Amino acid sequence: MTLEHNSSFDFYNGTPWFVYDCTIHLDADGRKIALFLLYLVLFMVGLAENTLVVWVNWKRRHSANGVLFCIINVSLSDLMVIFTMPFFMLEVTMEKVWIWGRFLCKVTHLVYMINFYSSSFFLAFMTLERYLSLTKPNAPACFPPQNKRRWVLCVGVWLLALLLALLENVHVELLEWDEPGCYMVPEQYYTEWFVSVSFLCLIFQFLGPASVIITCNVLIVRAIRSAPDVQNRRDVWLVHVYSLVFVACWLPYHLVLFLLTIDDLDPHLFSCNTVGVLYFSFSLVQCLSLFHCIANPILYNFLSKSFRNNLINAVISRISLPPATTPANAGPNNKGTTAVKERKLSNASTSHSDIGA
């Protein structure tokens, strides 16, 4: 999808500003190749990782573990946008030409925007759930094990993401100029619409979730360091990596979008070269932001020992005989001991998916 610039037809002393002031020459062919390769890597790696995460965790979706429930929703959200990446790959190689019609133009952008919000929402809820389970185990969970309440809240998060996505998607259209293209251009009040949507994205997708994620992770680190029975203190740094990766994926995107918003409010504030660089880099930072589809499975699943064990068991169960039945002498005492050990692992671990493993 292409972002159109409202002030490209402004004039300065009777001369279009982009003719009067532009002197920079950017390598569009190089960007096209880079975007194609980035989308290809995102599609192949992200599809494999998130499919494995859903496959391994789906059988436990009714678990009392709210963190695991959020992890499944994050992976489903990432899978949704991954399936749209082949369209983006072909669009960038064909110089923004859209050949798949108006329906897919609107649907692919809607799917992208739903993931844009839902992934951040569920990451924030997951971090909050993790904090509560570590520091206040008796406090009400964000996604309680009662099925009805949990699913109502889950549907509510998805509906909020859909509502925010529709605010932008209603103005996505297939425009027939020299070549057909999928653009976000409202017929009237472009500047007001673009500024409003940009600030909604900044607040709901980045600032709100980032505040929850960073605050809860800082509190989690404090709780882990103060726990007398924690042995894996060297892994505390991983909690900070959760926050760092979220900010690294999304801050460049929102920074460029914020500068473009300022340019729409005051078209002559930035030079033509600056605006050209911003629009040239927007598609790049937009693509790089999607690397959360690769980072999330690694951080919240593959670094978890319990997930790796479940993955190995799932693979073995597919290629070998059914596992042996539980020994008759595995009585209640053994189960109680196991539950205590799992609880200690839950409190000591820095990995989100180790809770209630």
C-alpha cells in the first residue's frame, strides 16, 4: 500500500516546490531489491516460526495459563499479516502497480492493520499477565481460566483492533492512474484525516502498549532480583530484551510517520530533500517493523525451555509410536511435587512461555 502526500501540489512563487527545491537523488532500484529480499525473509522465516508456535501451543489453548493464551493470539495475528506479504513483495517489484483488484487491495490492507494493533495489544496483555503471575499470584488474571470470560475479552481485543483498522481502511482504494495502484487517499479533508489517524496509531499501537510492556518488564526484573530462591539471575537481561525489541521494531516507523505528519501540517517546514528522504525511507521502516513477526516467536517461545521440550515431544509423537502410559505408581504425591517444581520454575524464569508450562 502506498502513502500519498497531500502537499505535493503546493506552489512557491508559482513553481511547484518539488521542482524548485529538490536536488537529492535516491536509489529507487536498490530500495526495490532490498524490500523484496526483506519481505521474502519475513515470509519464509515468519511463516515457519509462527506455524510451529501455533501447532505446539494450540492443544493447550484452554489452559489456565493466560500468558500462553496471549502467545497463541500473538502468533495468529502475525500469521495473518505473513500471508499478505507475497502481495507486498510483488507490489514493490512492479513499481507500486496493483494487479489483484479492489477487493484484495482493501482486504490485504485491513489484515495488515488488524495485525498492526492486535499484536501490540496482546503483547501488552501478556506482559501484564506475566507480571501479575510473578508478583501477585492471587490477583485476578487478565485472561482468567473461565472460558466464557476469557473468550469475551479476547474477542473484545480483536474487535478493538478491527475498529481502529477500519478507520484507515475505509479510505483505501484502487486508483487507476497511469497504472492501477492501491492507495490510502480520502476524497476530502486529507490533512485532518491523516493527522488524526497518525496520532491514533501512535497512541494505541505504540505509546500505550510500550508503556505497559516497559513498565511491567522493569517491575518483573525487580521482583526477580529480590526473590531469594531465584538461581538464574544471569537471564534477567532477557526481560529487558523484550522491551528493547518492541521499541526497535516500532520506534523508527512511528518516528518517520510523525515527521510526515508534521510535514502535512506545515508543508514548508522541511526541505524537499528531507521530505524525499522521509517518503523514501517510509516503506523501508514499515517493512522493518514487520520483523516482530520473526522476533516474537524467538523471544517468547524458542528461548523457553518448556516450549522446546513441547516442540520435541510433538515432533517425536508424530514420527514414533504413542508415548507409554503413566506408571501406576505415579500417585498424588508425585503430582504434587511436580506442581511445586513447576511453580518455582514459573517464578524464577524470565521467559514468558515458561509460566504454567
